[in-house]
Amino acid sequence: VSRVGRRLSAELDLDSLVQDVTDAATALAGAQFGAFFAKGDDPRDDALTLLALSGVPRDAFASFPVPRDTDVFRATFTDKGVVRLADVTKDPRYGRNAPHRGMPPGHLRVASYLAVPVVSRSGDVLGGLLFGHPAPDMFTPRNEQLVVGLAAQAAVAIDNARLFEAAQRAREAAEEASRAKDEFLSVVSHELRTPLASMLNWLKVLQKGRPDDDSRFERAVASMERSTRIQVKLIDDLLDVSRIVSGRIRLDARPVVLSGVVRAAIDAIAPTAEAKGIRLEAAVDSNGVVVAGDPDRLQQVAWNLLSNAVKFTPAAGLVHVALDADDAAAHLVVRDTGRGIAADFLPHVFERFQQADAAATRAQSGIGLGLAIVRHLVEIHGGTVAVASAGEGTGTTFTVTLPLVS
Amino acid sequence: MRREDVTTHSGCVLIVEDDRDTRESLAALLEAEGYRVLEAEHGAVALDVLRRSPVCIILLDIFMPIMNGHAFIQEQRRDPALAGIPVVVMTADAAAAGDAARRGVAEAMTKPLDHDRLLEVVAHHC
């Protein structure tokens, strides 16, 4: 037993560990066959899983359901101690439970029966070792003692293996979070430096004197202005997300005529859409669609969705904005004919720092905060935002629903 | 600018950069220094340009769509006619600049660029 025990304490791979225990215990018990049934990690779940079999091929039991709720079997997993029976079929608990009232037809013949719970340090039943023999009266107190000793060592080993697995999962989660943070910092740094790079380049050009070429001078000024605005927007988004994370976003809430907010956002994005050769269509119901909210934040929602649509729609594409309302809610729908979103990325579009493209090859700038901000702003207004796309190349539709002021 | 300030250099510089503002401002800066400048918005365009026009140095961004800077360097080194052209990697990501430096490029610079250093490196090769 102690030789097997030493081996067990070195064994951290749960599956092979359980098989080794079952094999060793079946031999020590003098059983024809043995099985290891385990409870799940969740103590509220009493389902059992057959983890290992010894002495018989697995298909000898494959057609039987795990017998979880019979009086004989259940005792082992509810901390009732060892069950050792000279002939299980003669036990008063045997055969009392539906549907089979005993072993189901085709089951290996079992007379001698020995079941030993495997109990963790903390007193939880981790599982049970069960042994059978077709002849009666095969299991002696000495067999029982050996198997109980092995079960105790197996419990320690299983505890260790589970702790090891939990530690590994925790470490992997921490490493993943750290990778995501590094990636985010790298993207933010890149996006903040890029507009600075062109501003400083133009400044260097202008320091040498005003270019003879007027168009170059105008380009320099326009580009510097664009870069400045891009950077202001980035910093605003970062500050917003920081406020969202710490729950410090304040709404200056009042009744808002939504059509005015949506029109203002459309006016703001129109020059960008035009410059990119994108048609911008609006069907905005101007009849008093009134919601309670912060007009600046609601305009930010509309603008973020529109700018996202324009960003991911190629030249000659279409961005369509619709605002209407039913009895209870206003619906703002922004639909584009752009690149669309792959099904596996759809669930993540509203998560912070998520962009469909890897940083090294992406075609679009940005730090992946716009839609996360949209979702949060909509939700603190008591609304919802949904995304739909039939896949890449098929366009995307965002729908914001906000409760009307009654 | 006053014409007499402009030194004329014989060399031609290729800028490979996807961000239009960065690319055009850098081109203007180098042209103001008297260099001829060619522009490409990603690695694949750059390879096309290089096969038509000889240049004395390549200023290369790393994060670009279609063909990024790393992929471009691989392709460039595979072509004996292009492999000898010195490459200056310019990236807004310090870690990417470090990677590039380890790949044996002529110079790896972070954006915003140190203009004095950039002009020194370009003058050395052109």
C-alpha cells in the first residue's frame, strides 16, 4: 500500500491516478472487478461519473446508466462509511429501488460487494471505490482494511491533483489577463503616438518656413487638426472607460427629444462619410420621441455607432440610420453595408479592448472602446443595444432601444 | 521655404506607412531636406515600388494591413535584388521596435521620430 501511496503522491494527472488506484485496489481486495465513481467539483451536484474500471473491459458497463439513487449504492457517497457485504443480493437494502429493483439485466453477476468512500481532507466525499465478485463471501476484513488505507491515500492524491489543477487554471487566467493588459497598453500607446508622430513631422516641416506650395501648407494644417482631434477623442474615450470601470459616470438627465440628438450626430459624421464616398441615409421620426437621459451622452451613443459604421464600410457603401418608436420604447437602428462581423466575434463586440483584427495587421485604427462605451451608456439609460450581422461581408445592424418617457 | 536652404540629395527614400497623415508628413519633411520620396501604404505596394524604382533606404512601419512590416522584411530579404537596401523600422510600439532591432535592421526608431537621428541615418545611406 505504501509503495502505491508514494507513487500516488507523485502523480498529478487525475485520470491516470484514478486508474492506478482502481487497479491497485482491485488487486488488493481480491475482487473480480473494481470501479471508481467520482462526484463532481460542485458539491450541490450529486451526479456521479465512472472514472475508472479494473478487471473488466469498459463496455461490460457501457450500456448501464450510473446507478446513482439506489439505497445500496448511494450510501457510499453520502458519507455512511464502508459497505462490505458477503452477498449483496441478500442485503435488506437490495432491490428496493425502481426501475431495476436490483442489478439490471445483463449486469455482471455480483455477490460479494465492497464499497469504500474516498473522503478529502476537508471531509467531502470525492468519490467511491466499489468492488464486486460473483462468488459470495470473498471480501475479508483484511481486504477492507487494505482498501480503506489505499482510499485514504488516494483522497490525498486527488486533493493534491485538484488543487494543482485549480492553481494551474488560476495561473492561466492570470496570464491571459496579463496578456490582454499588455496588448491593450501596446495598442493605446500606438494609437496615442501615431497622431503625435504626424503632428511633430508637420511641425518640423513648418519650422523650416512656410512651404512655397500653398496646398502643402493647407494639408499640413488640416492634418495637424485631424490628428489633434483624433487624440482628444482617444483621451475622452479612455477617461470615459475609466469612469465606467469605477462607476463614476454621471448623467445630466432630463427629457430629451431623441430626433434632435440623432440629427446632431448625423451632421457630425456627414463630412467623414462624404470624404469616404459613403452614402448616409436617415429616416428619423421627428415626432416627439422623448426619452429621459443626458443629451450629450445620447449623442455620443449615436455618434459612436455612426462613426463605427462609417469606419467599417468601404467607399460606395451605405449607412442607414432610422429612428422610430412604439408605445413603450424608441428604436435607433444603424445599418451599414460594410464588412460585417464574423459569428464567433459577435458576442464580443461590446467588450472593452476587443477588436476583430489582430493589432499587427489591422486595417483600422482605434483602441476598441467605442462600442463598450455605447453599451454602458445605453444601459445606464435603462435601454439595451443589440448587434446583428449575417457574417463577414454582409454588413452590420446595431439596434438601440430606449424606454420612452411615459 | 527659401530655395537656397534646400540641399539637393541624389538619393530616393521609400516610406512604407499605412497612416496617411504620418506618411505624408514624413514625405514632406524629407522633401524639404532635398530627398526624393516614394510612398507605399503597406508592404505589398512597397515591393512593387521597389521592383520598379531603386531607393537608397526604406523607412518601414510595422503595424499595417495586408502586408505588415515583419512580412515585408521577410520578402525583401528573399529577393537578392532588394536584400541589400537598408531598412529603418519606425513604430509607435517600443516592443515592436525592439523586436525589429533584433532582426538586424539598420535602425529601429519609436514614433514620434527623433528627426535629427532620422535625418542622420538617411544622410548616411543616401
